[in-house]
Amino acid sequence: MLETNYFVVLAGLLFAIGAVTALTRRNAIMMFMAIELMLNAANLALVAFARQWQQLDGQLFVFFVMTVAASEVAVGLALIVSIFKSRSSTDVDDLHSMKG
């Protein structure tokens, strides 16, 4: 069996990749995907620790995080599509002024 350290290191790497991508990209869709990657990294760490301690609390919390991520996807993609229709761009630098 694999040790928990490997999963935590993988989760840390995935979170770091997501954070760097979210901070450096200007495309709203790429930023959105980076945030999802960070949420999945947190889920991986929670499941790894729950497995290590033989507790179901971490896995139960993952379901709540997945619920929040699913609602974020629905609302976030709707906003991105709406902005793209009105501005013809998903570049976040173009969105600094939200005038009608």
C-alpha cells in the first residue's frame, strides 16, 4: 500500500500548479479550470488523511466540497458565457469596467 505522504505531495503539487495557473493566466476559462484543480487537490488530501486515520469524516467532507464545486461550475460557466456573449472575449483584463 502507498503511504499517505505520496498522496499529500501529489495534492500539494496539484494545488501549486493550480495556484500558479490561476495567478498567471488572464483567460477566465483557464482561471476557472485552475480553481477546479485546486479544489480537487484539496479533496485528494482530505481523502488521503481520512484513509490514514481510518475515519469517514474526511470523505464526507469531500462530498460537501464536490457539491460546492458543482454549483460553482454551474454559476461560473453561466457567467463566463454571458460575458463572452456581451464582450466577445474571456480575457479578464477586458472586464475591469463592468459598465452596461
